[in-house]
Amino acid sequence: MRPPENILEVLKNEDSFLILTHSTPDGDALGSSLALKFLLRELAKKAEIFTEQPIPSQYKFLPEIEKIKNIRELPLEAFKVLILVDCNNPSRVDNDKKLVEKIERFSGIKVIIDHHIEDKRGDFNAIKWIEPEEAATGIMIYKIIKAFGINLDYAMATALYTAIIIDTGNFQFDNTSEHVLTIAAELVRAGAKPSYIYEQSFESWSLNRFNLFVNMLTNVEITPPLAVGYLRKDDFEKTGTEESDTERFVEFLRTIKDVTIAALFREIEENFFKVSLRSKGSLDVNPIARAFGGGGHKNASGYRIRSSFEEAKNKLIEVLKSNQML
Amino acid sequence: MRPPENILEVLKNEDSFLILTHSTPDGDALGSSLALKFLLRELAKKAEIFTEQPIPSQYKFLPEIEKIKNIRELPLEAFKVLILVDCNNPSRVDNDKKLVEKIERFSGIKVIIDHHIEDKRGDFNAIKWIEPEEAATGIMIYKIIKAFGINLDYAMATALYTAIIIDTGNFQFDNTSEHVLTIAAELVRAGAKPSYIYEQSFESWSLNRFNLFVNMLTNVEITPPLAVGYLRKDDFEKTGTEESDTERFVEFLRTIKDVTIAALFREIEENFFKVSLRSKGSLDVNPIARAFGGGGHKNASGYRIRSSFEEAKNKLIEVLKSNQML
């Protein structure tokens, strides 16, 4: 779909934009935010991105990533427009409830550009463009740039290519379509370097992260079609890693032939887990995540749960069973 | 480049074609051979593929793979034209020297379609189309199909998409270009299913293979820029695996940021190792493998060595040092 006119109008008519995205920002969150900022600069607008810090190290190569500011020092009043990118509910922007409330009270124009399934809790009263059919928010930003007739430059192409490969698992997920590959080809023509971006995004694990991965693999419980990995607080401490270091860990569990559903439990606080779900093919894990108050996409969703690991795992198995997935 | 006229003429004018490829056939070898066979069938020609058996299990999903015959039962005299696909020297077709000599003596028309660097040993006296600049032989077959004005069907598209993702590491290697992504997009339009093909080709590890991988990771020695993995005979026996199960293991070691050279030692017989070398970017491991009597490409080479693991590892380190790579 073409970007809605009311969103294009806001971008055209207003002059100062605050760009926010979800916490633990990934390549689509960061790449989309950056590309939108580059577009707004081309349109001679003021635009700034604020996110949770630190930025995961694998994205340090992105053009102007160092100019992204800390969400904890958010000068909301300095902007006319707030744009939520790659997330559609302010509660996803940060774990600090007071900060989220402050964002919810933003009095200027609010815009949402996202490809996640709509989270209707609360009323943020924004101009929304939500397209769960799109593989990445980066593709929506690409369409906005096109709608303005702006030429893609190296920085935009690199940011958008990164967004796409992160959300398609470098063209391996079910969302990899003719449309996605055609846009990727155009981004390469505009200067994006596939092997360089791949190496930076996917082959830049710290030794600590590698050790955490080995830790997960040695403890994984495989009972096809399900594989369950878990990382306790202690595992993160022992290896000197953080939650953001687990990006793509759960995808690896899909490598096993008979595993069609993979779950990764990460203990963020004692007995509080962030859970990532992945599935193969037509299997839809989004309803499973929603049953726990989370959400996401068909093949990649997530939720949070406060309980012991054993209890959390058993609850997941229960819900999978009641959805005829086990 | 467009396919040479003399190759198109042979395909147009002759009526029976024997298609051969290299031993240990991979996705490009098999996908290209199949797509060429499908084209010849569209042109109402007789065409058959003969390869080394068994076909690796991850390629069993390819359309009509079961019709590929055993190279050891080759009825050379039954064909007017022999086409070597994804290899440019008959010595690469099989390890059996007598069989190779028989192929070399083939008295009909000989054609070579390949993207590897030309191996000039011997004189096979064939009509050649060799394009080392192409990412996959599959792209050359795609161009031949286009030159005939034939519509890509599901089977052709699936075979060619597989060829491309195997030789570009699913769009991660340096050979991933706008051209490659544009053709991939067209193959998807013609029916190729990216996530299905990826899953079949790359995510079909047995549980045994997964255990062998964990085994390698828990023993890997990382001293950046070098990472060394090793798998002893005992590791294969314990996990019920074979050497062929280690495909893509060494690539994984490149995931670590500061690792630019990865080596995997696999003990084939007691104190006899097959060694795979991988490098990132401009680092060339081919001279290293050649120093041990092996060879390969810039970023992927290999050799064999008879010694203890410690001695073999120390010799590799020595050679890397004397090549200023450590």
C-alpha cells in the first residue's frame, strides 16, 4: 500500500520531528528511524531520534548512529511531532512507566509507522499507518521516501537494507517476497553493500556473546517439534552479556529439521522472563504470545512472564497444546 | 553477459543431451542441472542428468531430483551432446579415474557452462561458456532460459533459486549484487518459495548433527583473529554423525567479531585431519591451503594433514604467521 496522505501531509507541513522506537532497538527499529531522519533532513526539517541506550554494538556501523540520543533525556516539549517507528504503542518505548506516561501525554501531533500487529491497549490518539503485511518497517519508510520522490542515497540505502535483513532473517523468513527482494535490489543499486551489512549485523558477535550462545546450546531442551532455550540472570552475569546479546539466538534453534517451534526464555530480573517465540512455515505463534499479553508476527513473537522458569515453560507448553500446536 | 550463440545453437539444433556436474554435488550443481533439463524438455528434447550418489538429503525437495541417475551407470553412447554444468573439467565429475577417461573420450558435442575459474589441465575440446563473475551457474542457466524466451515455471524457479542461495550463502557473500537480488525476485514471482527453500536447504539438521555442532563449539579455541575448531573421530562416533554433517560449521566461527580466519579440523582417520579454512573480506586463505597441498577460493579453502591435532594446529599457525596473517 502507498503511504496514507495524512502521514505524508504531516511530514510535509510540520517542521520538527521527534522519532522514537521500541526498547531493545533492533536493526529494523534503528534502520527505519535513521532512514526517516535522513528523509526529513532532505526535506529541510529538524528531526532527532531518541532510544534506549546503549545501542547494540552490531549496529554501530549504521550511518549517524552515534547521533541517536538517550531516551532518558527526552526533551518532549522541543518537538511539534512525535513519530513512533517500528512500534505502535508508547508502552513499548521504554520499561520506565513514568517515561511512558510522559510520552503518552505528548501534546503535539502523534504519528505511528509500524508493521507489527496493532496493540490497542490505551488510546494514544495518533495518525496511524500500520501494515502487518509488510516484512519490515524499513519497507514502509522506503515507500515514504519514494512518495516524496527523493533519491535514495548511500546512508538511506544502508539503513533500510539493514532494517530489511534483520526482519527477514537475511531473506530466510516467510515474509521474504518478490516485493522484498526487488526493494533490496534497488537499495543495492543505491549503494547498500550486502556482504558488508551482513557481516556487521550478523557476524560481529563479541566473545562474551559467543560464550552466552554456547551456554544456551548446551542447556537447550529439544523435544520436537519444540526446542526451548533459556538463559538465567546468572548466565548473563557469568559471561558479561546483556539481553540485547541474545538477538538471533532463538532463530538458530530452527536449524534442527524436526523443530518447528522454538522458544527462548531470558531472565531479565529474578523470576521475570522475556520470551521469544519462532516458528517455521505456516505455524502461527502470534496467538500464543498474545495469550500471555505479548504479540508480534506469525513466525516471530514474544511476551513477558513473571514466574519460575519451570512454571513459565509448563504454561507455554499448555498454551501450545490448547492451540493444537503440540 | 548474454549466453554465446554457439551454445544456444547446440541446444536448439541437437536432440539428446547428457547433463553432468561435479562430484559431491551442491545446490548450484543440482539446481542448475535440473533447470537446464527442464528447459530442454520445454524445447522437446531428450535430456538426462547423471551424478554421484547418494544425493545429499537437504536437496531431496528439488523437483524431479529422484530422476537423477547414478554416474556409475553412465550410457555415454546414448547421447549426442554432453553438457558439463557448474564444473569445467571432466576430472571434477567423479573420483574414479576410469570413468573420467571415458567421459573425456566422449565423441559427440561437448559443452561447458560454469562460473568457476577455468581449470586448463587436459584438453576437453568443448564449446565453453565460463563466467567467473557470475555468483552461481544457476544465473547462467537463467539467462539461457531467458534467451529462448521460455517462461520460468515453478520447477525451474525452485531449482534456480536454490542454486543462487547455496552459492551466495543465502545472499550473505560478497557476490550478492543488485543483479543477483533482481533475478531472485523474478524467480519468486515465477513461484520459488524463499522460506521453504531456505528451510529445506539450510534448516534440516538432524539432532545428531546439532549435537556435533554443540560439541565443536564447546571445544573451539579462539585467539583472534584466529578461531580453531576440531572434531575427533570419537566426537563423530559419540554423536552418530559423519564428515558430511559438518557442512557450514566452520562458517559459523566467522560470526565472532574479531575472528577473520576460521579453521575446522575433522579427524577422518586417527591422526589424519581434513581442514577447512574460512576468511573474511580481503584475507586470502587459498595460499595457506596450497602450502599444505590443498586449495580452493580466497575466502574458503581446505587441505588434508596427517599428524596429531596439536602438531597440525601449530603448523597452521606457523604458515599463517609466515604469510603475515597472524
